[in-house]
Amino acid sequence: MIRFIYWLFFAALGILLAGCGNSEAPIQNAAPVPATIAAAPAPARIAVLRFAHETCTFCPGGDVTIADWTKIRDMDVGDEVLTAGGYTKGFTSAIREYQGVELIGLTSPAGVYGGSSRSWSTRETFEEIMAGQIADLEAAMPVDGVYLALHGAMAVRDIPRPEAEIAKRIRGVVGPDVPIAATFDLHANEDEEFLKWADISLVIKRYPHYDTGLQGERAARLLLRTIRGSYSPTTATRRPGIVTPTVLQWTGRSPYMDIYERARRWESREPDVYVSVALGFPWSDVPDLGANIQVVTNNDQALADRIADDMNDFMWRVREAMFDTELLMPEDAIARAIEDIKGGKSPVVLADYSDRNGDSTWILAEMVKQGMSRVLYGTVRDELVIQKLLSLEVQAGDAFDMPVGGFAADSSGKPVQITGTLSYLGEGMGYETIAIVEFGEGNSLIITPALRQIIWTEQLEVGGLDPDDFDAIVTKSRVHFRRGFDETGYAQSIYIVDAPGGFVGTVRLDSLTYEHVELTDLYPYGTPPDRR
């Protein structure tokens, strides 16, 4: 009875309170009504272009023409541009997360056939490609922003700073108020001239290059914030006055990993800060050669300068350690590799860092001389051999007895006579025709028509080859090979192999004849003017 009385009391109390409550209170189980309804974001139209080349101005073979820029494939147009290359894919992917954004792809080249083994682009070639991009941009106007997927080490005859020139011409079309953002390779030779015309510059932080897509994503979000008014890019640049060969720039070792960790630390400590370090590409004879630091903040010039000064000073403090990588001459590298294999420490990777033409034979010649066996050599460039094989209409299983490689320049060494059996002749590695020759005791040599850097073991699975069947692998690569052979734990030992003499590709940059930069203004060949 007492429980029943309590129940009646609280039921009556509940009815009384409900009657005194807000008559506009939501009915139970009705859909909630948000306190505020956000307005749809203003639409934005962003133009996107790619124009990137890492140019070896000292490499032989003549200037690059429009035919070289279109040999890989025809120009990308429209939506093709938006998914061509890691930076652009990252940019497009991030932009797709936002409402009301339209992307307009401007006609863009895929890249230069032969990659970084190719020399200067002609001015006429640059003008032709830019004319098409500017025409596309003018037809797309008005736009609210522009994204440039660049490299930073392109070299063009009579245009000292091509990437800055690209930004300048884009600025001439869109006017002073439309933000321009760009992403760059870690090997960019870039200075403050670019940021006179553009608003945002972001550089990848890892070599090998894992973060191209990530930097594209960051560029997308930062550019869109700038368009919509929540970010006001404020920049600072510094030039440490240091030039380093790319083989030394592996970010998996100190002090390079320390430099980029310091940049990431600043980005973590300070909101809306972006810290980029480009180490430069020393085989481009251009006036902005060498390392460069670029900082972007949200309307805070003092902070941008403070971070840029700190990064600049830190790089100068660790400059000596930037040259500590061990390099072995071919004779010593082959001898060490043979001993490693005898001791059960295989597979061994021999990285031919200096071969910018693709036809270098220094390691091949020493390998034959010392009778090394069970080696997969990937690769030697020799389009002349491939053409001859095709003209002779030979087949797999036929005898092979020809000189290979060693023809493009003095840096290539001399041709090496290879006697063995042709095991494969056909498509592979992105080429219409490659050749594989078995020779010696269990060796296989891959011959390609152009320089081919081997990054992954899977690239060597061609023509019936299995890299696991070999005790040693020779790869033409400076650092990229570490992705598939080092950081995966595949290789049991790794040797970076040097080449005799001073020429393009080696770390001995003072043997090159620079015409557009004073090498003595850069460490380690001299002292920068502002540090004297």
C-alpha cells in the first residue's frame, strides 16, 4: 500500500511539472533540431597544372625538345591531370573531401623521357608547354586558386629560374589576389624568387620519397583555407649556403633525419606553421643551386623569420656531418661483397650511385675481373645493343657475344665484352624492348634502352628472373633503392659504389664547370658570402 501511495505521488508530480514546462520543448523521439545551421561553403574553382623535371645540365645527349616531353605519353588534359603523379593525386584526394570545389586540369606533360639523365630543355620547348597551359588558364578564368605540381630542379636555356617563371606567368593571368600554392621535390633548387609570385611552397621531407601524396594533401587544405579566408600565408626563406650530392641526402641517417625532424618539431609546436627544406640538385647549373629553407605561417612574419633563422643555423652547425657517407671504389666494393657472400651474408646490394647516363660499366667490369658469380645486374642502358639484337632477329636461347655499355661519356667507363646466352628479348620495365643475358657463373644482365633506377625487388621480376635466386644485386640508384632493398630488410649488406675520376654523377662537384653559379660560394667548396 505504501509503495502504491508513493507511485501516485510521483506520477502526479510529474504531470504537474510537465504542465509547467516549456510548451515548445521537443516531443519525445522527434528528430533533433540543430542550434545553428551552417551555411554552405562558397564555391571555389582551382586550376591545377604539372610541369616537372629534374635536369642534369651536365649530362650528354643534347637539349630536350617537345618530342622528349611527349615520348612517355601525350600531354595530360582535363581530368587526366588531376590524377597524374603522387603530388597531384594527393591534392585531388584531399580537395574531394570538401564541398563546392571544382578542379580544372591545365594541359600538362607527363615528364621527360630518360628522366634525370636528360639535359637542358630548350627555351622553345618551355614556351610551347607554357603557352598551352596559359591558354587553358585564360579559358578557365575566373579561378579562385591555382595549384602547381613542380619539381624545383628544372633547367631551361636562357630562363634562370623556370619554376619562378611559371609562377610569374600564372600570376600575370590570375591577378594579385588569387592564391597560388606549389609542391616541390626535396632536390629542388629554389629560392625566394618563387615566393615573389606564389603564396605557398611545400617540400617533401623524405628521401626516398614517401610523402609526395601527403604534401599534395597539405597543399590542398592550405590553399583552400587561403581561398576561404582563414589563412593568410606569410613566408620567410633562407639559403644555408650548402651544396650536397644527392647520394648523401638519405633522410634515414643523421644529420639529414635530424634536419627534417627539427622541421616537423616546429610544425608540431606552432599552429598553422609549415617548414620546408630543399637540399638541392647539384647537377643543374643554375643560379639558385643548393639548399633552401622556406617557412609559411598564418600572418606571423616574426614567427616565420624566427623559424627560418633557427633552421638555417642548425643546418650550418651540422654541415660537416652531411658528408660522412662511406663510398667505395668498385674494386673494394666487389671484394667486400664476395667476402660477405662467403660468410653467408647475402643478398648484397651494390648501388651504382654515380651513373646518371645509365650506361656506366665500372662495376660490371670489376665484377667480371674478379669472377663474381650469381649476380643480378639491373641495369645497363644500351639502346644500340637492343637495336642490333632486333635487327639480327635473334631469339631467347641464342648465343650473345657483344660489348655492352660504356659509350655515352667518359664517366661511363669502357664497353665490357659479355659472352653468354640471350635469355629474354621483349617488353619489360616500361619499355617496348629489353634484353636479359646470362653469363659467367649464374649472372644475369638486364639491358634497357634508357637509364632505369631499380627501387623495388619486384621491378627485377621480368623475363623469368627471380631476385631471390641471386647472391648480389647491382642497382643504378643513389637513395631510392633503399625503399625496396634496405628499409624492407631485404639486403643483408649494402655498399654505395663510387667511380674513378671527376665527372657528372660523382660527389666531386668541383670537377664540373659551372657557368651560372660560383661553387666557391657554397660549402664545402668555399664560404657563403654572408658567412665570411
